[in-house]
Amino acid sequence: GFLFTGVGGVGKATVARILARALNCESPRVAAGTKVEEGARGTEPCNECPSCKQVLSGASVDVIEIDGASNNGIDEVRALIEASQYRPATGRYRIYIIDEVHQLSKPAFNALLKTLEEPPDHVKFILATTEVHKVLETVLSRCQRYDFRRLSIREIVEQLAIIVARDELDVSDDALALIAREADGSMR
């Protein structure tokens, strides 16, 4: 599985959805400037195939997003584990994105652990958390961990300027800088 950690608003759930699209994309693109051997698959989701479109619209039966805060009990995790045994309907993988995974109860974590240790070949887990220190060490050891950092004020100002220009808004540079400072490293 994958574990994305970092403060709120730095893109963990967004990247999880992009990764889910990339894993199930029928026609993945090769990223610009990437050298790829002939016949190798690209890694960028095309956003045009049926699988990508389903994930983008939130209608994919193969990409299941779960809020760990409201589905934190053992019964919910047991249902997830049971459902994970079924093959994906259309994509290559059945992908579970569990946001705020640190809010799972200890029995729920323990139930999930066995599936994380030996997931079926057709299942991928993407876990996201703002409080990685609350995730059981045994779960952490079964995941590839990616730490998302806060964005700099400059990065936030640059992104806001792109949005302002695209939407043809009249916003001063001082206002953008103030918003960026108040964002405290979060693009949300």
C-alpha cells in the first residue's frame, strides 16, 4: 500500500485520486521529457478513457474512497476486506483510498493489517493521514510512505496568480501575498 502524510490541504487526497487514475488508466501517457523503452507503458493518466472519466466523476466502482473518521470501526473494515476479495469491475485494480486513516480504531487497524500484509494481486490501498504518529507501526511498515510538505508562500502566490489570470479577476499582488501567508502552507 501507499501512505501519504502531511498537513491538511497539501494534496494528499488529490494525489491519491491521480494515482488511482494512473493505476487503472487504459492508455497511460508518457510524461513529457521522460525516456521510455519502446513498448513500455506510460505513467500519466490520460483522463480520457472510460476508467479515468469514471474516477474523475466519482462514479468508479473500482476506486472506493473511504473517510476514516466516519468509517472507523471494525465492522466497516471487515466489509471493506470482504469486498476487496472481488475482482475489479472494469479496471486493472480495485483501489481503496482511506482518508484520515489515523482515525481507525485499533481493532479496525488490526483487521486491515492482514490484508495490507498480503493483499490480493488486484487490490491497492492508498492511505492518507494528517497524523502519521497515530498510525500503528505495523501498518506503517507495510506501506510506501510519502511525506507531503507545506507549500512556500511563493508557490501559493504563483498558483493563485494563475487562477486569478484564468478567471480574469482583479486582485492585487499584496492581496495574493496576504492570502498565501494566511494559508499556512496549504493550497486548500
